[in-house]
Amino acid sequence: MESKKVIFSGTQPSGKLTLGNYLGALKNWVDLQDDYNCYYCIVDLHAITVPQEPKDLRARTLEVLAQYIASGIDPEKNTLFIQSHVTAHAELAWVLNCLTYMGELNRMTQYKEKSSKVGANLNAGLFTYPSLMAADILLYGSDLVPVGEDQKQHLELARDLAARFNTKYSETFKVPEPYIPKVGARIMSLQEPTKKMSKSDDNKNAFILLSETADETRSKVRKAVTDSIGEVNYSDDQPGIKNLLTMYSIFTGESIESIVDRYKGEGYGKFKEDTAEAIIEGLRPLREKYNYLMSNKDYLENIYTDGAKKAEYAARKMLRKVYKKVGFIPRKFD
Ligand code: AMP
Ligand code: TRP
């Protein structure tokens, strides 16, 4: 176990997970669980950098955990935990904040985007969020961090901070690498198929949620934007149809060519209907497991408690080292 490389990734409980998250991330994580020592964290401390309704935050944190497990991420093989349960994250973030330059944080494109939306009364947490993310990663000596394109700049900062700390105080942190899965399906919005499917889209018909009902999925696929060509082809000129074909093929295992062949001269109606059924069938086990888990809160509580204990052990050890190196007197009680 200890000789395996360490993977760390986090998801904010700020929205529900989509089919894009599942095919682009969670499904790949399942393939990593035997070969790596994986930590998957639900980053609630990050979530409050934007306003959250407390009861919704609580509910979504559990939902994300249930969706991880329902997707096949085995809590026996991976460490699944909630960020605020392991206080070393906030503590290391403070130390790293004191090593992070204002200029570095100012350059973060995500901050620029989010702050331009918020306008007045920006909170400092939104600004220093990348230092907290660096703490998440560095606490566990992570080798690899699976992230989407939008998080690469934050990961770069984590690498810089690790190196800076090591130079200033002596070798302590491993410098993490981004992990880009070999095959990651990119699932596009059902309403604007040139944009990726995102849980934060204002249009609810743009995304398929893992936790929605079969009827909701059916209705969204029916309303999916297509084109006026009227023929099922896998082509960049028909991004809507191309996206549906990708999903159809992934869920049935049938090749794109063979699907295209079968719908020759048929128009889109039947093709859309069948695509919806393929998605619904493909997600059925996941959705059943999700519903089962959400009605077994005690089980989920056991998982996140055990996960936090395991994470706490590793994180505390690292934090103790860090505190010592920066010159804090070790405390004499536990
Ligand atoms: P996000 O929901 O944007 O925070 O992304 C979480 C993870 O899911 C990242 O690894 C993304 O690359 C992946 N992901 C999100 N949306 C999609 C999508 N539409 N297609 C493929 N992967 C996605
Ligand atoms: N910032 C990431 C996001 O919004 C979530 C995150 C927090 C994360 N800490 C992390 C991702 C550490 C990877 C590693 O998607």
C-alpha cells in the first residue's frame, strides 16, 4: 500500500454531479483504485468561498459522497473524506498563505472570473482559495492530481509553493504532477453542444444529472439541440448529434460507425429516443445504488468517518513536520 503512488483530487459540493463529471472523471477514477493510493475529498471549505445555504451545503456534501461510491469508487480501496473533518487542511493553508505572493493569486484566471461576477465586497477566501487547494494536495505527498483544464493553473501554484517551501526550509513536500487520463470523453452541453456540459449552467436542460429521474433524462435528451441536416452522422458540423452519438456508444459499447449505419435515412426522433434509453439503462445501476445510499445515512457516516481518520493520520504527520520546520514549538499534548 505505502509504495503505491498517491493520487489526490477534490470536488466542491457546490452543485450536483453531471453525466460529464461521471464519464470525464469519476469513471476514470474507478480504474485507478487498484494501482494507486487515492484520496478523494469533498472540499466543503472551498465551497464557502461563495455564498452557500447551510442546509443545502450539508445535503450536497452527502450527495457527492454517495455519487462517488455509486460510481464505483470503492470506500475500502480509496480514502473518501470531507475536507473540514481534517483540520490540517486549514492549518497548512495558513502556512502556505504566508508563502504565497499577492501577485500570484492576482493572476489566477478563476479568481478574475469569479471576482468580476461578485463585484463589491469580495471575500479574502475567494482570493486565497488556491493556497488551500495547494494544502490539500501537499499534505498527502501526492504524486498525481487528476484535474480538468480549468484547475491546471492552481496546480501549478501548488508545485511552486512545494518547491518554495523545500528551498526555504529543506526538502519536505513532493512536487505534484497533473494527471490527464488517456481517454476522457468530453461531454457537451445538450443545449449548446459546442460548450462542455457543466453543472453550473443556468439552463437545466443543458445537463444530465446523475441523481435525476429517468423521465427527466428522457425529456432533456428529447429537447437536445440538433441541426437542420436531418441525418445521423458523426461530424463536427453536427455537434449536437456527435455528442449524442458519443454517449450512445459509451453506454452500449456499440461502435459509432455501427450506430450511424443503423439510423441511415431515419431522421432524429427514434435516434434520440434510443439514446435516452441507452443513457438511462447505463446509469440505472448507479442511480439505484445512489438512492439506496441516500436512504442509508448511517453507512455514509461510517465511510466519511473512517476516511477522515485515515486522512487525519497522514495529514497530521505532515503538518507536524511543517510546523517544526517553520519554527513553531511542538505542543506537548495530543
Ligand atoms: P467540474 O465539475 O468542472 O469541477 O469538473 C470536475 C471533473 O469532471 C474534472 O475532472 C472535469 O474534467 C470533469 N468534467 C466536468 N465536466 C465534464 C464534461 N462535460 N465532460 C468531461 N469531463 C467533465
Ligand atoms: N478547486 C477544485 C475545483 O474547483 C477542487 C479542489 C479543491 C481540488 N482541492 C483540490 C482538486 C485538490 C484537485 C486537488 O474543481
